[in-house]
Amino acid sequence: MTVLAAGLALLGSLFFALGAALQQFEAASAVPATLRRLVRRPRWLLGGLAVAAGTALHVVALKYGPLTVVQPMGVASLLFALPCAAALRGRRPQPGELAAAAVIAIGLIGLVLVVPEHTGEPRLGTGGAVVLLAGAATAALALWAAALQAPPARRAGLLAMAAGVLYGATATLTRVLVDGDWEPWFLIAVPLPALIALALLQRAYAVGHFGVAFAALQVADPLTAVAFGALLLGEPLPTGAASTLTALAAGALTAAGTVALARTTPMSPT
């Protein structure tokens, strides 16, 4: 079953990466890159279906294998995304791009592996949900504001981080809806941050630095979910000197890889 889970997660990563590359290709050529304009583009919609398929495969993989196997396979989407994006533009990915992506992937694997798995039933009341949504909105707004005057590579990363924060909040709410106790209005609240995140992500893709945007999304989304899970759902964080040092080293690798990727990934033509 573990081999099946790893295979499903890896296939899911491929679908997710292909979908993201297709959507970035369309977003970079749409002026402005608004959802209203993008939903009229068949290739962008195809990318959305691929992302949905990748997400579904990842969820199914979690039913057949442990998180420690499935999550690292999910990180592989970054390594798949760069060749997919390069192929769509008729070029080969540069060795420096792939090396930086590999460093980020190693860092992300280290981060996801040191987070203990929580098996309890998550509980979130109205007050906690308000804190969750308000906190995510404030962080996303700050990142969006910082991106306005930033140079292109940093702008792409900041916008994608804003999207990742909102996706992380959505994931936390969704986890409560699936496995825990919740209030009826949560059903109405879930789509809003997800839609805003989708719009921000397309703006990030439109800037042109796909590798940076996708890497920032891959980092911000799970870390936000972990942070909200610890603060609001009582989920555990890494403890002990070894886990802390591993998390710090993994974080440093992820940051260094992202900076290197910003320097090596060429600007996508619009």
C-alpha cells in the first residue's frame, strides 16, 4: 500500500505541476491577468482541471500511505513544474534552475517531515474561524502591498506567498469541515479565501517568474496550514533539539534555493 500511495502522490505532483505551468503560460499572456479573462481560455481551464486532478490524487494517496511518504512526493511538483513550463515556451530548463529547485525540494521535505502528525479531531469555533480568516487576510494584504513596488522576481514571490497564505487558511478550514466540529457558516466562508488566492496567484504568474512564484506558493501554503493548525486547532509542532535544528536547516535551504531560483530563472515573455 505504501508503494501505491507514493505512486499516486507522485502522479498527483505531475498533474499539479502541469496544471500550474499551463495556467502560468496563459496568465503571462493575458493583459490584465484577471480571472474573468482567464476563464475564457481553454488551456487555462485545462490547467485548472489538472491541478484539481493532482489535488485529488494526493488526497487519495493519503488514504493508502502515511503522511511521511505522501508529503515528500508532493514536493516533487516543483521539480516537474520547471520542465513543464520550459517545454511550453520551447526551451530547456537551465541546470541552475533545476539545482535551485532541488535545494528547495530538499528543504521542504525536511520541513514537512519534522511536523508531527495530528490524529485528534480538530475543533474550531466561530471566534477561532474569525481569527483565522482575519489573520490570513491581514498577512495576504501586507504581502500584496509589499509586492506593488517590488522588482519582478520579488513581486512574483510576494504575490504567490499571499496566495499561499490564503490557501493555507482554506486548507485549515477544509480540514475542520472534513474531520472535525464546525459551524454552518464555515461552508460559505471557505470559497472566499480560495477565490482570492486564485486571483493573486494568477497575478503572480503574470509577472513572468514562474519558478519563483511556484516555489513561494509551495512554501507558504503548507507552513501557513501548520501555523494555523498549531495556533487554533492544537496540533503539535516539532519538539526537541534535533527536530528544531532540522527545521532551521530545512528552512535555510528553502530560502537559499528560492533566492537562487530567482537569479537563475529567466523572465517568461508576455
